[in-house]
Amino acid sequence: MKTILNVIWLVLCGFWMFLGYLLAGVLLCITIIGIPFGLAAFRIGVYALWPFGQTVVERRDAGAPSCIGNVLWLILAGWWLALGHVVTGIALCITIIGIPLGLANFKLIPVSLLPLGKEIVPADQPFAAR
């Protein structure tokens, strides 16, 4: 079932959201200071491309640097990407078939706003994070 949902997701919104994260990642990697943020954008972009079967967990070892980084991320790219998830989620929820995909899009908003200090793991191993 997750493969079918992932294929439908990929066609309807996953590819476009992936392109948004890819663009944000490239723009952030232009400067040396932005490279960690660009890598986070690429990581979340792959998750946004094929989300079903994966989950986001908090990293226990993330400290103050990830908190400061999340504030910078929110200003630089986070709110744009979250806005993309909101618009796409609303568009998907218009149809009955798209409601599960729209809800999945809304679940991606927190990680798109504050990605640092989080890890993407397989859904059957949510405690695999450190």
C-alpha cells in the first residue's frame, strides 16, 4: 500500500516539493555557512519525494546549535517550503481521493519549518535514532 501511495504522491506533489527543496538546497549551499542548511534541505527533499514508509524522529543529541540553526532556517527557507506544503495540502484535500495525501502534506510542515535536530528513519524502526 505504501508503494501505491508513494507513486501517487510522486505524481501529484512529491516531485514538485522535491524541486522546491532542491532549489533551496542549492541556493543555501552557495555560501560555506549555508552548507549545513543545504544538506538539510536535500535530506528533507528526498523525504518529501517518497514519504510513506518513513517517519521523522527527534534526535536526543541535538543541542543549542540546532536550535539556533532552526531559527536561521525558518527565516531563510523554512517558511517558503512550509507554505508550499500548505498550498499543496489544501489543493489535495479538495478531492476525496487526495485527502490522505493532503494530510500527509500537512504532516511535513513541522519538519519543513524546523528540520535541524530531527532524523528521518524507516517507519518500522522509529527508535533507530540516537
